[in-house]
Amino acid sequence: MLFFLRTGSQIDDQSVAGPRCCSPQFFNTWVSTWILLAVLFLLFFFFSAAAGAQAPVGPVPSGSAFPAEDPGGSIFGKDLLGLQIYQVRDGKMEQQWFDADHLKDRRSISLSGYISGIVAVGRSGLSVQVNGRPMSEIRPDKNGKVSLGYYGIIEPADQRIQPPMAANGQAKHPSGNSVPKIYGLFPPVPADTISEGSRITLRVSSGQSPPEKLHIFHSRSVATEVPGSEGVCDFRLTGIGKKALKHAYPDAEARFQAICKGITAVETAFHTDLVRTVHVLAYDDFRNAVTFPNHRDVWFYVNTFLQEPLAELAVIAEHESLHILVDRLKLTADTDLRKLFADLKGFDALSAERFQLVSRGRMVSEADRNPQKESVFFEFIKESNFFTGMKGGHPMDNLDEFCVSFLHTLMYPDLLEIHLNHMSDSWNETGSDTARQEIIRAYARLVKILQKVSAERSVAMNSDFYFPADRLQPPSPDRQNAHAQVLGSRPN
């Protein structure tokens, strides 16, 4: 373009003296111009042919994910050697492997289930992002195994991660660039989706090559709102639609309402918003409900959502909401609470168990549990004991569960003395008063700790929680007559 602009300006200067068609200077300039054009065309053709020529690519040996070295071509199949996709379909986890041959000629993949995890196998220096989130390199252990947590283990002998083979069929000596790297991205909660939308975009880059994209289409999550007594509860269904759910299970709406009721009860009692979204995952292998640290969501696996009684669903929702509150208060980080838990566990003053628990907040091993040394307080606050006809609760397992079960009992202060008297009936005469006083002392210490921590975290507490110790003393005759009425305040 620069050549034509400059030549044109010279011709225009010559035309001032007369017509260009009749000027000798014009003829000479015209001939020179075409000679230069011909030379440029030949040069362009020569270099284009040289750039397009490549060394032939040999066949990819069977049993290896690594293709032969290819100095050109797409990143897919050259640097990104394969994808392992974990999808949940019809309630089951499935794995699907896409090798280099599948990837290099396509830019999209469609799946009927929802994606719960992705593993990428690639050469060193590969960078993979999933919807803008970078995949992390997962390093093997000393035995060469790559652990994917709940999603399994990649063994060293797995053919998908073997180094390339030489032409004679022998394995090449691994070099820094030939040893495969494993990259992964998984949700914090097992079997959850990695993307709520229907399209997942992988952006792959390596070295100086321009980034390339691969689109994966899968089943998206469906958001729905459930009206509650104190507002709206947000639900998100993954792996199943709301219409299909309600068609197959006519009481689905009542189940949404039960969960919403439990969440609202905790948020009302503690004067704070806790739960952002409730997820229902259509995954059959778990029957549970969970939360995750530093998240404000609750996850229900579909069998829990569909098979638990409505009253149990409400109690479960309360329990999981309290996990979020404990996380917000950082209650398990309090040293006084850790010491109290160690006391109730019966750990000796100089034991490794106590040191690990107080200093790091963790048990040495769950197998070290000694029920004979544990305080009766654990059985008192356990939900399956505190709420008649309910299941669940394991406050003796760790600090987090201990705090949740304790806070759960505070939501129903009128049940405290009733429950204590009920348990007293099962204790022998000599141990009844000792156990009662043990429970009262533990409550007094816990309430004091809760007052301190809530003030530090600026979380308001219901004044009913700061009950006097005499609330747990034997009830008066008048209060005994009201027993039946108080029992009606249990969750139902």
C-alpha cells in the first residue's frame, strides 16, 4: 500500500507539465512500476510456499496420549493432549475421555448431563481456564498417583498420561516437556456443577501461540423462588427441572417450604441473614445435606430432599444454617471453646490430643475417640436426643458439629429443662445430680463464650439465650403441669 501511495504522488507531480499518456517520463515510470510489482509478487509467492511447508507428522502410537511433536497446528491435540470430563447423568457420575484426535478437529462438545469436574492432560507450560477460572496443576504423590479427592485417583500406569513412544515402540526417556501435567477444576461440594449456565468455555493457551477456545454444552441449573414466612428462599435445581420434580413428586412444594421454614427459624432467632441459595443436586450416591466454609449456600442431595419427612427436613435446614452461623462467628477458633471441648472429650492435660485440638482446632484421629471418657453433655445436645423423633447430630465428632448442636438447643430454650428431666429418668439415682450439674456448668461456660464471641463479631443474640442457670433446675409443679403445652413447641 505504501508503494502505491508514493508512486501515485510522483505521477501527479509529472502531470502538471502535460498529459501522462504522451510523456516519455510517464512511460518510463509506468514500466518501472510493473517491474517492481512483478518482483514483489515472486517474493511473496516464494516465502508463502516456504512458510506453508512442514515436516511430515508421524502416526500417534497407540496407548499414549501424546501425539508426535508438531511444530505447528492447533494447541488442541498438540499441547492439550486430552480432557477427562466428569458428568452427572440420571443421578450417576460418568467419566468421558476426549483424546488428542478428538480435540484437534472440534471446537465444541455437547453432553446430556451436567458437568461436575474437568481434568486436562497437557504439556508443561499449558494454561487452561474454565469460564475465566484457571485450572490448577495437580501434582502426583511420591508414588506417582494423582489424587482427585472424591473423584478418584489417576494411577501412574494410566495410558492417558504416559510419555510419548519412540518409533521402535520403546518409551522415550522423559524430559521436562514430555512428562504430562495434570490440571483439574472441581466444585467445592462433590457432585455439584462447575457452571450453572448451559455453556462452559475452555480457554487454552501455550507459549507464544494465540489462545484457543473449546465450548462444552451441558444441562444448566434452574433457579426458583419459594415464598417463606419472612420473605423468599432461593433454590437452584441441578440435574432436574422444577416441573419434572413436581410432576414426579406431588409433595415437592411442601418440601421446599419445610427447608425454607428451617432456614427462616435460624435467621429469625439470630437476627441475621445467613443462607443465600439452597441447591438440590440430582445425584443418587449421597443422602445428606452439607455446607462449605466461607460459603453462604446449603446443598441438599436429591434423596435427602425427597425421602426425609417434612419435620426432619426443617431440622436439617436449621442444622445446616447454623453451620453458616458458626463459620461467620469463627466460633471454632476461640481458644476457650477449644479448651472446653477438650475437657468434655476427657483429654488429659498433657496429651497429644488436647495439644492438637487447642492449638490447631483438629482431632488427632477420629479413631482416638473414647466414649467412656466423654461428657454426657454430648448426648444431651445431640439432635436425635434433643428433638423427639428426629435423626442426626454428632457433636462429639469435631468442634464445628459441637458448636452447631449447642446453638441448636438454644433456639428452643423451653425444651432444655424438659429434655434434661427426661434424660434424668434414664440415669441412676447416684449419678443423676452429678450429670445434671455437669450439663449446667457446660452450658454456663458455653453461653459466656458465645456472649464474648458474638460481641467481637457484632452479631446480635436473642436475650432468651442468656438464660440463668436455674432454668435447668428441676421445674416447679406449675411448670410440670405445662409440660404437654411446651412439647408442642418442638419442630414438627
